[in-house]
Amino acid sequence: MFARRSDLPLDRDSLSRFLPWLIAFMVFLAVLAMAGMLMLNSTAARWDQGIRGTLTIQVIPADDPKEDGERLDKVLSVLAKTAEIERYETLSDGRLLQLLEPWLGSAAGSRDLPLPKLVDVELKPDVELNVEALSKQLQRQVPGTTVDDHRVWLNRLVRLIQTVEGVATLVLVFICFATVGTVVFTTRTGLAIHRDAIEVLHLIGAQDSYVARQFASRALMLGLQGGIFGLLLGVPTLWGIVHLARQMDSSLLPDVTIGLSHWAALVGLPVAIALIAMLTARLTVMKTLSRML
């Protein structure tokens, strides 16, 4: 589809030979930036779905172990009377030890370790609970009880992810600008090199659009070549990063996965870069020829 007849020896331009390599490098960086942005976005969405609307209540052990059951019953009684709560569940000591094991190691199984009672609370959908009022009520009933509102740190996490996504977006924008600048420079150089041939083409009736079409087709082909090569470099790099992340402790890192929609977006990057190169080359030729001839 790219085998159009060309009256300009563009294939012989030395500068155009470097264009695919420059585009490959930029596509490689764009693949890493976009993949990181997409994975962060999906991770934040999974955490938001699993954590928002939940609370964790911690009942500190009493000095007398016999009072622990009574303290827990008072907390559960308050929760049962709170209309905004959908359900609540007390975590068993075995489950709590499993959660502590990645952090404490073998010490998590020690019987001498004082374990608090944890209550997992799920709120009703689309309901706002006054967490501060609930915390004060529980403190009055059972001193030493704390309420962990996951929305507080989740909002901080979302702000952090949005900041990183903004940086990744800026990287993509800079890559687009760099691509445009590189194509503009290469195209103007090609116009200067083939100025005499272009003047001859104009003398025999060729329009500016005809010349621009030849430069645009060449830029599209070089952009696709470089983009595909950059994608082929980026995919193994991403696979290696995901493989290393999965070997880490799952409690320390979130599940790092790349879905089909993510791969589709990454595969579309070379095409997008090639189209940008084509349009840039065409506009550059049209604007330059309008002033040159």
C-alpha cells in the first residue's frame, strides 16, 4: 500500500534513514509511559472498588483478658444499631495472624503476642456515615477503640496516582512534540535537498499537494517502521517488569496486570505516531512550498 510512484529520490536522503530509529526510541518511551499510566489507573480502580465503603474497627485488648469478650460485644452492639452499616464481621485470631505473618514472620504465631480484635465493617451503598461521630460513640462505650476509615488513605493514594498519571501524560505530550519537531526538521531538510527537482515538477504542472503527498507517504512508512520496532522493544521490557513484580511478595505490591484493552492501546501507539508523522510532513511541505516558490 506504500508502493506509490515517487518522482523524488527520498530514499537516498541520509537524514531520513535516522528517522525510524528516532521514532522507535520515542515509541519505546511512550509504550512504557502509557503502560505505567494504564496499570496505575486499573490498580486504583480495583482498590477503590474493594476498599471504598468499608471501615476497620480495632478493639485494643484489656489488661484482664476476661474483659475482651465484653468489650467486643459492646462494639458490636453499637454497630448493630447504626443504620448506615450493611454488615460487620469479626476477624478470627487465625485470620489476623495470617495478615501479620508477612510483616512479623515467625513471631506472628507467638501466643504471647497481644492481638487486638478487628471488626470488618461494610457500609450500605450510596450512604454517608459520620465516621467521627461513630468513633466518639465507640470511645465512650469502649475506651481504646479506634476506627480506620479507608477513604482517608485511599484519597491520598488516588491523588498520588493522579499525579503520576499527569507526569506520564506530560511524557506522552513531549514525545508527540519531539516527533513533530523531528519530522519537521527532516522534511525541511529534504525540501532543501530536492529543491531543484521540486521546481522542475512545478514547471511541468505538479501541484504542491502532489509533492506533499510524496513526503507524507514517506513519513508514514518510516513512522510505521520505527513505531513497530519501538513496540517490539517495549513489549519484552514490560513483560520483564510484570514478571519481576509478580515474583515480589503480593502483600507488598498490588497485582500488576496488563489487560486486553491496555494491549490494544499500546499496539495503537505506532499507528498514532505514524499518522502524526504523516500529517506533520504534509503540513510542513505545504507551508514551506507556499513561501519557497
